[in-house]
Amino acid sequence: MANLYLLSGYRKGRSRKNKGGTLLTWAKNLSHLIRWCYLNKVDFIDLTDSHFKMFVNMLLMEKDEEQPTEKKRAEQQVTKICSTVLNFLAFVDNRLPGLNLIGPTGRIRAELKTSQVTSKGGASTVNRTSWVHESVPRHRKSRRRQPISTSAVNRLYEASATLDAMPFVSRRRYIMLRLLEITGGRRMEVSLVKVQDVEDATKTGELKVFNSKQRRDDTYRFVPVTQADLKEILSFIKHYRQKVIRKTIGLANDHGYLFIGVDSGQPLGIDTHTSELYLLRKAAGIEDEEACLHAFRHRYITNIFRDLIRTHHYQTEDDLRRALSTETLKLKVMEWTGHSSIDSLDHYIHLAFEAESNFQATLDMLQAKKVVESLHVMLVDYRGQLQNATSPSNLLASLTEVVSAAASELHVLLQGPESASGMNA
């Protein structure tokens, strides 16, 4: 029955990205019920309300093996597990007419309730239907994650340069941080960037990023990136990634994904990205804020609106919202962020004005600012690399390319495209 339930999700097009996606989450959640039924010798079709209450209580009270004084899972996680389980039991009930397994008068007393969820901007409402059982913890309003601060980002870069690790791993961490910062990608989206995407971006100035929140598996957005950043990523590909591929799976079997395991050469899983940032956060000693992968995305989106405020001198949040009502700007912002509704960006508008409340716009060339910021980060990183380099000539050659690309891009931005050819010559 569990396999049939997962198969029904597969046929409905549920995500299988990154070794399983939504279907993998369902399987993990169902495994708790399957294990409980097996240990208690109860079939799915024989479950009662008392059985379900015992199951929920087990999830809530189970202790962590490594920390016996701590609970194994939070209430919010229990709620998510039970949501999958109740949907599965309803699936079983529908497959076997007359079973009366779940419902207001069923053997498991649960109700199917529909609630209206209003978008952040208040412009639209969506009906959401879910099973509710008295023993399952109710959803509490989740605390909204804040953008990661500039101070924390800088400390993560410093930790990446100083933390003891293999050269390849150190560079991979640095490139991971750069992509998180310049693309606003979710962790899955960053993990799916390919070498070809980077090479194509050097011609277009926009990096193709998979949009993981869309049902279709071929949905992408295109994010503007600087040539200096692209040069740095290409340097990582040429001097580090290529060597690992050659030693492990071989160049002929190269799958093309940017991030790979140092020992296997296979694509790096999203959980490894999470673990890597955890190590960097610990090494950086960041305890005063939530420095996680998704906080980079909040920073990226907030900075988009901060740049718009500075450039166009918007005075209020309503001024910016009115500007976003124009189709061209709205579509462009949604393309950069990967959102399907402009209303879902309302929170970031508020954050941006909050951050800009005591800040006067002084930069008219936003792209020039990005180039300078990227170059600064890279120079700090190269300084750390040069201190431990066994062959500094390769590093100096790579640094020369990065600086040259940044200088060329700045020259074009500040003096116009006509002068670029003369400088290059």
C-alpha cells in the first residue's frame, strides 16, 4: 500500500529531484508508521483511533540516541510526519471501499478541513485542505528567517580560507558561498548548477539556475552575474574540479555538475552543502544570528529591493509596489528570485526599506558596485591562498585573469562600451 501511494504521487508529477525530492520525503515520513505497525503487529487496515494516538505519542516522546535527555524530533516535524501519514491512510481508505478507516465517524477520528491562506501581499487567497486529528500538534506560526548579515558573510569567507581542509574542499566551499550570495539559489538549485551553465553565462552575463519550486523539471531562471565571479568559478573548474574528475570517474564519464565529491567525483548531495555551511559557521564563531543556506537567499532578494530603492529613490513601500506593478519590472524581479507571485515578495520590500531607513543612495551604477564587492572578496581569499600555496604561479595567473575581467567590466560600465576595445587593445 505504501508503494502504491508513492506511485500515485509519481504519476501526479511530484518532485523526484536530488535523489527523491517530495517522494523521498513521503517515504521517510511513512517509514515511521510502517515500522510502528510492524513492531506492534498491526495492519494498516486494522488501525484504530487509539493506535494512532499511541503512534503520535511515540513520535513526540522518542528520545535522541546521542542525547538521551533530548527529544528526537520537534513538534513541527511530528506534524509534518502525521500529515503524510493521514493522507496515506485516506488513500488506503479510498482503495478499499467500506473500510471506514479515517473520517469524522471513522475508526481514526480525523476531519478534512479547508482553510483560506492569504498571500503576503493580501492580493489573493488560496484554499488548502488538510486532515486534522486532535492528537497531532497544531501548526504554530513559524518564525520568519532573516537575511544573513554582511558581517556574518565576511566571517564565513574568512573561515573558508583558514579552516584546515584539502585544497579542493576549501575552494569548493568558497565557490559554494559565492553562488549562494550572487544567485540567491536554494540549496537544491545551487547543487544542480552545471559547468556548461557557467560557460554559457560568460557569453550572456546571466547564469541559468534551476527553479526547484515549480512542478516541472525543466523550469529555470536566469540570474545576472559579473564576469569576475564567472572567471573565478571557471578557475575552480579548471584547476580543481577537472583534476578530481580525472582521478575518479574519468573525463569521459563527466556528468557536468559543478559541485562534486572529492573521493567519488559524483555530484554533491544537498545535505553535504548544509553540513559544509555548518562547519564554516562553527569555525567562524557565528552564534548571534542564524547563518544557514536559505538566509543567503533572503539576503539576495532583500538586496534586489535595496538596489531598486537606491537607484530610483523610492520614498515609501507603496512607491516601490506601484513600480512593481509595471509588467516589465515585475517579470524581471520574479525571474531573478524564482517566485511565481509578486505578492510573496512583499516581506522583502518591508525588509529592504527597514534596512535603508538611515541610508542614502550614493551609487547609480549597481552593476559596478557588484563587481567591486566581488573583487574585494576574491582578493581577501587569494591572500589566504597565497600564504599556503605550493605553486603560487598558477594562483597569480588566475588572479590576473580575475582582476583583468573586473577592470574591463568596470571600464565599460563607467566610460561606455566604446572605450572597452581601446583598453583591451
